[in-house]
Amino acid sequence: MNTDVRIWLQTDHELAVSALAEAEKSFAEATLVLSRFLPESDLCALNAAAGKGARAVSPLLLEVLQLALGLSRETQGIFDPSVLHALCEAGYDATFERVEMEVDAPAPRRIRAQCGGWRDIVVDGDTVRLPPLVSVDLGGIAKGFMVDRVTTDLRKMGPVLVDAGGDIRASGLPGGQPWPVGIGHPLQPGTTIDVVGLRNEALVTSSIGKRRWRRGGRWMHHLIDPRTQEPAVTDLYAVTVLGKTAAISEAHAKVALILGTRDGQEYLASRRLRAWLVQESGDVLVTCADDGGARRRTG
């Protein structure tokens, strides 16, 4: 999944080592199914079948896609798994390592495909039908989904924390205490915004800083705003959300970041989510889960 995965498991279970090996295998297998960069993946095969009728898909792809479509409906399309064409037109048409190397690439082409195609995706049993010109990218939500799944698989052995590139899910209390997780300031290396004690929760960050590249003298990033079909113009640099699952928290963080400070704060407050919004200026706005309020910290 093009990221480092770390797992902490507190246990004396005799099968712990083999269980951790199975967890590693689960992430590897998920990549083979859900990657948009592997031509042999189930997701690539589905995208290649757009406009060609229904296609049977694997249970894993089906489950992640259904979750993504449900979140699209909930967010009125701001979370949109059908932005792949727009993402490619903006320049993210290969693995990020290759995209990052193309420093002198020309400006992105005009985006042809319309976002919002998720509304016309048809799921029937174990088959999926994509309409013409619609391609799916499950990116962050797939990573969060696997973090949730592996945490669930391992928690029967003891307290566990899974961290996949900043998508974190914890379960249990190591030594009887919550898992202490620091939230780093993305614009101030070495600075911690807050420390959160995780019990049976997820902590997920979405940022425009991790996947940035230049095209035609312009900075681009990987968070597409479906309303403009281009990288989101936002005054936020990163959003961290505390929630029940990593997959759903990832979607909420992405939506808030795309919406910007004012509308993003309103969005998070309506769902009574605790979150940390880092503005481009470096200032931090913290929303409170209990009353939907917020307080500002100066960066």
C-alpha cells in the first residue's frame, strides 16, 4: 500500500508470531486486490471493464467499494471514489515515486471525465457495473479498512495498535492504560500538537503535504475536490480525526480538509467528532466531540 505498517501487540500467546505474519500477509494480499497501480489487481480489472457490463469482483473489493459508496451518499459526494480520471489528469497517473521525479512535467491536461460517477455505479450481488468513463480509486479508505480488519483479527490475543502511514486503530489497554499517540505538527517538525489516549478507537490524518508534485509551475496534491474536478483549494494543510474506525475516520478527515476551515469545522461538529485542523498558516483549530465547539491554538 506504498506505506510503512507497524503493529504493536502486547501478548504472551503462543501463536502471536504467526498471527503477526498473517497480518503482514493480509496487507500484501489487499494490495494485490485494491491497488490502482498493479494491472493485475482486481480493482484495475474492474476499471478496465467500465462501460462493458457487470463484472464479478472479489469479496474484499466488494466490501470496500460498498463502504466507499455509502460514505459518498452520506457526504453528498464530497467523498468520491470515482475521481480517478481527475486524479490522473492532475498528474497522479503513476506511483508517487515516479510522479515526484517528473519535476519538469507540463501543466495538467484539461480534465475530461466528470466526477460524481459513483452515483451510477451498480452493485448487484457479487458483481459491479461501472458506467463509461468512470474509474475508481479506493486509496486511503482501503488502507483504513485493512487497519481496522487487522486490528480486529489481533485483538483477541491482547491489546493491539496498528499504524499504516498515520492511519491508526487501537484496541485494549496495554498495562491497563490507553495507548498514548502523539499528533505531530505537519508544518513544524518535532512539535507535538496533542497526545491522545486511544482505547478502542482510531486516529487518522489526511494531509495535502504527503502527496504533492509540481506541474507547469503549479503545486498539485492528491485530494480532488469533486465540485471542481481539480486538487482542492483549501486553507487547511492537514486534518486529524478521532473516531470509531480508521476507514470511516479517513473519509471524514478528507471531507473536512476539502471543505476548508469554516465548512470543515461545521461538518465535523455536525457529527460530534473530535478533530485537529491544521491551517496553511500553521495555526491549529481543535473541535470538541462533546459539544461540537472548537478552540484555536496558535501555531
